Amino acid sequence: MIARLIEGVSRRALVVMAALLVLLLAAPLFASDYLLTVLILILYFAYIGQAWNIMMGFAGQLSLGHALYVGLGAYTAAALYVHFGIGPWLGLLVAIPVAALAGAFIGFLAFRFKVGGVYFAILTIAVAEFARVGFDHLAWTNGSSGLFLPVAQYAHNDLWLLRGHPAMFYYILLAATVLAFIFCRALLQSRIGYFWLAIREDEEAARSVGIDAFRYKMIAVVISAGMTSFAGVIYAFYYNNLFPEQVFHISRSIEIILGPIVGGIGTLFGPILGAFVLTGLAEILTGALNTLGVDLPGAKQVFYGICLLLVIMALPDGIWPWLKRRLGLAEREP
Amino acid sequence: MNSKSKSATKMARPSRRAFSAGLGAVGFAAGIAPFNIVRAQGAPLKVGVLLPRSGYQAGIGQDCQRGVDLAAGVLKDLGMPSLQIMNGDTETSVEVARSRAEKLIGEGAQVLVGAFDSGQSTAIAQVAEQKGIPYIINIAAAPPITEQGYKFVFRNFTTAGMILGGAFANQKEVFALTGAAPKTVVFMHVNDTFGTAMQKGIGAVMPKFDLPYKIVETIAYDPAARDLSVEVAKAKASGADALMMVSRLNDAILITRELIKQRWSPMAIMSMGPGWYEDQYLKTLGKMSDDPISFAPWYDPNKALSKQLEAALAKSAPGVNLNTNHVYTFEALLIAADAYKRAGTADPKTLAEAIRKTHIINNTTTGPGIMFNEKGQNDKLQISAIQNRGGKLTVLAPKAAANGKPVWPLTPYNKRA
Amino acid sequence: MPFDVYLNVAVGGVLTGLVYGLMALGLSVIFGVVRIVNFAHGEMMTIAMYIAIVLFSALHLDPLIMMIPIAVVMFAFGYALQAGVINPFITRPEHSQFLLLVAIAIIIVNVLLILFGPDAQSVQTSYAYDSYQIGKLIVDANKAYAALAALVVTAALYVFFQYTTLGTAIRACADNYTGALVVGLDVKHLYALTFGLGAACVGAAGVMLVLIVDVTPSLGPTYTLLAFIIVITGGLGSMPGALIGGVLIGLTEAMAGLVFTPSAKSMFSFAILVLVLLFRPQGIMGKRAT
């Protein structure tokens, strides 16, 4: 099975990936706490980016409301913990189906009624906003007052209850990102992967050769939603407070998709690279402005926007395809 | 033969580039931890001040900054050790708040102060507790923050419950002063963290005060709403005597305009939140801003330190009224400086213990002074009743901190020139 | 609740809805013709609003009078933006367009933040507190003026698109891109023109909204979303549709806020959107794709 996964990947690329993995595994040993926080954020976005990429890059459906699944995952697990003392790993067993159900609901509405393209994107925004306002009024999760998880200690790591040192969260997210990466690769190489490719390229043609587009698009949405909710659970137990205004907000959804688009939609490594580049860029800009003594709120975001603009104009397919060619890591043509 | 050697040389070069390219090397290198030396006494205390300076809370963050700017001069006059302020911008985001807190601590901050918003403050509190760095909250009302059993987190601000209790106590004083009180009240609140906390608290706290009025209707509105005509129409239709509010600045202005346009002048407007007493409200509405009474954490104008702050602010920012943001942010720095003076060292544990033993009675905010209970909360803080009068604020209650008598009822809007 | 409360709220909702309609009209024009999903729509409106505020505080020029000049400025801005930056993206996939406009939106919002600061600003006209009373009906004068101006501008646009050569040419581009090329229309120029017109619309709407709401740099996204809801509900490419959609949304939100809890009133707009997308995706006035 491993042989099949690495089929067609150049030896150079494998070496690079292995080296990267080793570096990431060792990072908490010599990184400052601040850098660790940044890396956690990067891995968080890298993971969700990959989940989102399944829906967009593989199946071609633009979701602009992915914060919905993060929020559903986060709130489900958090509420179960706060009200019933149920640990996050058990809570996950409930959170994933909840998010998957939401995804299925959106998918069903959209695909059954032939809502595609921009309209689909707007539908996802509307549902996320609906959830935001809805949760603002949901008494069971404290509405807009916010849901606070009781915080324990940092002295020892409690993996079962996810209480502990940030390094624990780091490794969990690293494992998740790596597993997601492998999973996506496996998906792409399977029958489903090829069906998705066909649907993405030309849905009509795909249908005419007998591919059940509805079914496979639904599968993409459900997998994407379920995977994303895991990140939500981690988010809840890492930050220990949830507010509907923040968790479901459209700016979260936009943050989620920036990474994969900048990194390279439809590629495996794109979302991961995008997360590194964007978060790194944000921190570098803050640092640079600090050093220059510029204390102008909003200046960093302006530069950030300009960088985004330049990237999307110069590299419309994302950074990874370009970088891949330049580094000579491109897969050998069959 | 040829191709083999070509590919061999090609393999050597890209690997290194791949490493650095994949890691955002600059950020990585910059993050390696510096030493965190505990400075000897006499050196300025490094205080990391975290505020929302961008994002939608930017205005408030920048207002709090004025309190920071006042501190340097006034603390020096008080004989306090000097502080080295390290500014951090939480960008109105919980994640950024957390990573900025980490960054400031990594850069040597010995005390943290901030952050106005409950969500951001909670994130910072977790970091502070974990790192064992004292964190003094200037403004954040959510009760859970000081209920977590933290040893390094201190809050010199009222919780939502304290605000409510204090507000009701003040209302009774005001009613006694005016000899009049509303019989029915419509309660309108913004549907955000603070607003809903207040609304929930009312049910629990109000019965204890035996107030002369009943709340006949509660109206919650969306914080993002730009048009509050429907909400005000509903409030007017309730037929209540007075309007009780928990809102923010923009809403306060919108609501007042609607009151005028819809021709409703309630007997009184009693606000238990920000907005109605803020400079921009007063400036924007001019004569129409007079008479609402706000029950808010405030400063005691009769205290000596308050007069010093007022004078200092008049110099550094003329035309700006001294307000909650300024005084509470200032006091957070005062606490840090005072503790540093007593502790004699910037060692975090000693500093935290010194903060816990704080006992400052010559402060500026209303109440007996700054002192913390075992949870790190100053539960002695009091709320003031302030009324808008000609672009300035008059304190009506509590008696010891008052400097004026109430205007009651509200001057009808259509009778103002 | 007495009947007049319902009436007042309903009238207010309709009037506000007309202004929303004009804002959405700009988006409908852009999306209907250029097929660009303009996620910076609300931000463009915010620019116009700030221009109105600056002109008012510096020169005391009433927004209603400044509506036309500001619309012209926004037209130029829109034209330049489309021709200079956006044009290459017309043929690119939606996510690319989206990212482009999100980047533009981020830049606009934060430049405005740097220039004007985060505090809400408004225009204090002499009639800011005026209202008309007709029997039991109290009508906010500002809303009335704004709605009237919206109607006038929409009518003017309608005449332009239906009866002028240029307007017809633009409609031709929307209906059949290739055909338009074949007939020899300068499509790139017409696209830029259309984007400029859309920007002018949203600019005019913004200037009118300044009479009703306060302006902060982060005002944009709410209105972008609202514009999309209205355009889809009313029907893409239909000008009466945009107004009708606007009125429908304005009215529904107002009545929902009155009858239920106001903090949940936006849920009704989203619910309407979902229903429209499912059961009548071409919108109320739109033509079904053949």
C-alpha cells in the first residue's frame, strides 16, 4: 500500500518531505513558546485547508462557509464536556456526525436543486451566518455570552481530556496534518479521486459516462465537513472559550480558504504550504513594522492584502505548482 | 554516463533550498528563544500592554492607550518606579491575543496588562498562568475569568454581576434624590457577550433590591445592526415610562436619533453599559446628548489622584473627558508599579504575591480602593451613576463620589433648541 | 401592539429596502454583465460614504447634492479597477476572482482605517432628526429622501440600459459574449464601463445610506452579503428585480424584528435566500436560463 502511495513521486521529493517531517517533529524542542504558538496556528490552518481542499480542489465545489463545521465541531465537543463531562475524544464521535450531517444537508440542498458555482458559495455563506445568529440565541451553549471550558492545569499533559502544554496540541495537529495528507493522497489515487477529477473538469461529460455526480459530490462534502470538525474540537479545548460571533464569523471562513488558494488548489501540498506562507507572512509583517517603529493599526493588513494581490495575480494556480517546478520536485511524467 | 552526473549535481543543490523554502526561515530563526533575565531592582519594570488596536474594537483599544500615556508622568509624580511599556495589538482576535502574549513574554515582559475584551483576556490569562507571569486585567467583565483558580491573573474591574448590583444600588440613590421613579421600564440590550450577561444577571440580581419598577419588555438587538428603528418602535410601543439600556457607542447614537425621529422622550434613559457617556456620543449629538444616566465603572472625581489625572489628560488630550477606559488602564499600570516597588524584584512569583497584597486607597476609581480577594478579583469596586450635562459628565451617586444633582425627568427632545 | 406600530415599521422597512435595492443594483449590473463576483462591493460603498463625510465636514455639502459627483468619482474608480486589475480574472475560476476581490477588500478596509480611524462617523445634516407625521404614521425624513433618490437613480439607469445605444451594447455583452465580439463591440471597454456603472450605483447608494447609518471602516462585508442576498432574491440581471428584492428583504427584516426578536432578524434574510436558491434560483424577476 505504501508503494502505491509513493508511486510516481520522485526520490528527491520523498527526501524533502521526510526532512520536513523530522524538522517539524523536533521543533518544540528548540522553538520558543511564541514560535510554538505560531506553528500550532500554521498546522491548524494546514489541516483545515486540506479538508477544505477536498471539497474545492478535488470535487470543485467552492465553500465559503467552512467555519460552520469548525464551529459545530467545537461547540458540540465543548458543550458535551461542560454539561456532561464527556472528554473530547468521545465528544469527537458526536461532533463529526453533526458536522457531516450539516455538510450533507447543504450538499443535498445544493446538488439536488442544481445550485452550483457562485450560488453554491453564497449558500454556504448563508448557512454559516444562519448558524452564527442561531448560536447567538442558543441557551444550551450560553448564546452570545460565550461558552467557557473549565481550565485545569498545565503541569502535566492529560491527553484524554486535552488539558496541558501547548506542545501536546502541536503534536496532535501535526499528526492530524500528516494523516490528512496521506489520506488525501490515497483518495486522489482511488476510484473516487478519478471520479472527482472527471466531475470537476466537466460534470456533464462525467454524468454521460455513468458517474453518479450527486453521490460523489456528496461524499466530498461529507468527508470535508467531518474532517474539519476535528479541528473545531481541538480549537475548543485549546482556547477554552467559544463565542458564536468569532467562531462562525465569515472572516474565519475566509481565513480558512486563503491558505489553499494561495498554496495551490487541488494540489496535495498546496494547503500546507499556503498555511506556512500566510501565517509566516503575517508574523513577519508584524515584526517588520515593529522594528521600523511603525505604530499604525491597519498597516499590516494593508501589506498583507497587497501581498495576497500580488500572489494571486502572478501565480494564479498558487505557489506550490510554481515552487514545485522550480525546485525540480515535480512528479515524473509517466 | 553524462546524464547520471548531471542528475547527481542537480540533486545536491535544491535540497537546501527546499528546506529553507518550506519553513519560512526568517520567521523560524527569529523565534528561537532569547534569555529572560530577571532584572535587578532599579531597572524599569517591563510591562506588556495588550489592547485591540486594530479590528472593530480599535477605537476602544486606542482610547485605553490614553490611560497608558497618562501613566508615565503621573506615576513618576507619585514616586513610583518607572515602567517600560511594550505595546501589543490583539487585533480584536482571540488567536492573535494569545500569540502576542507569548511574544511579549518571550521578549522579556515581566507583567502583562490588558485586554478590554473578555475572550481575548481569557486567552491571555491562560498564557500568563501557564508561564507564571502576572497578568492584570484592566477591563473585562465576564465572570468566569477569575473563577478558574488562577494564581497569576488579577482583575481590577467589575464583573457583570458587580455592575448590575452596583447599578441597582445607585438607581435607588438617584430615585431618593429626585423623589421620583419610573413604574415600568423597557429593557433593550445588544445581543453580545456583555449585553446577554447583563440580561441574564438581571433576573438573578434585581429581586434583591426591591426596586419600584417592573420590566415590561426585553428587546435584544443584533450587534451588527445599522438601523435600530424597529427596535425603538418596539420599545416605544411597550408604553413603558423609562428606557433601560445596555448598548455600545454606535448603537447609543443611533437609538437617540431614532427616539427623536419617532417622537418618544422617555422619563429617563438608564444605561448600564458603555456608549451613552462617551465623548463621541456627546460631541455627535450636542444638545441632544444631555440627560441620559449611565451606571458604569467610573472614577471618583473627589479623589486627589483623579484630579491629577484630569489635569494630565487636559494637557495631553484637550477636549477629551476622563473616562472608564483611561482610569482603569491607568490603575492596572499603577498596580504593577506599586507591586514592583513593594516586591523590590521583578521575579514573577514574588511580583504576583505582591500584587495579591495590593492595598491602594489613594486610587482614582470609585470605591474603597484597590485590593484583591483570594481569586484575584477586586470585589470592592463600586459603580457610579453619571449624567450627561453639557458635554461633560456629572456624578450623581454614590454620595461620597458625587459632584452634582440629577436632572429628572429627561428633558423632552422636542423641547431642546 | 397597535396597528400604527406595524405600519410605521413596515414603511420604514420599505424605504430602507429601496436604498438597499440601489446598492444591490450595482452588484446586479456587475455580476450580470461582467460575471465577476464582486466581494468588495460593500467596501466600495464604504469609500463613497467616507468621501461624503469628508466633503460634508470640510465644505458642508449636503450628501443628497453630492450624490452625483461622488457617483462620478466612483465610476472612475470602478472603471480603473476593472480595466487595470480585474480584467485578466474574468476568465479565471471563481476562487481566483474571489481571492482577488477579498485582497482588494482587505486593502480598502485597512486604508480607510488608517485614514479615518475606527470610530463611527456620521453626517449631521440640518434635517438629521426630522420626521413627518401623517396621522398616526411617522416617517423618518432621511429615509424618505434616500428612498426617493434611490428611485430616481434606478429609473435613470433603467432608461440608460433600455433606450440608449451604449446601454443596449452592454446588455448584448451580458446576453452573448461571443456574439458581441462578432458584432465588433469593444468588450473590454464595455466591461470596464459596466463595472464603473456598478461602482457608481453602489456609491450613490452609499451616499444616501450615510443619512441613515453611521460609517466605520468595517461596514463593508455586511452590505456585500446583503447585496448578494438581494440580487439573488430579486433576480440576476433584472433592475426592477434588484429594487423588489431590496424592498422584500428590507420589509421582511423589519417585520421579523418587530414580531420576533430583533437580534435574530438577519436569520430571516438568510432563510429567504436559501428558499430562493432552492425553489426559484433565477429570482423573483429573473429569466430562467434556457
